[in-house]
Amino acid sequence: KEVCRQVLRAIGEAWSSGRPWSPKVQTRDEGRYAPRVMASRWSIAPETGARMIEEWQINGVLAFEMVDRKTKMMGLKVTGSID
């Protein structure tokens, strides 16, 4: 559960910095693809990371929103908690 909190904290920091992580495969080359970032930082298998993100979106913990209207950049935003 602590790793999940760390992941959500990092997702929130990425959103605040204007370079949010994304669940979209197209962002792999930008370094924002969430399952890949989770794999490199916490050794979470990419398939597991993708499932975690999907579940968190279903449960209202994460949302996929536009962070910058000018660039139309979209990404993951923390909208709930796991506690």
C-alpha cells in the first residue's frame, strides 16, 4: 500500500509540474507513459502498472484530463485516495 501511495504522490507531482504521466502508449517516447515510469521507479511490471491505473480510474482515484489548454496536453490527475 505504501508503494501505491508513492505512485499516486508521483502522479500528482507530475500533474503539478505540467508534464503529467499518461496511460496512453503514444507517450512512451516522451517519457510520460505511466506503466513504464512505474516499472523503472518501483519495479512494477508494466502490465501490472497498466491494470493499477485502469482500476484507479474506474474507482475515481485518477482521472485523465487536460493539464494545459494551450498545448492540449492530457494526463493523469489524482482525484481521490486509496484509503
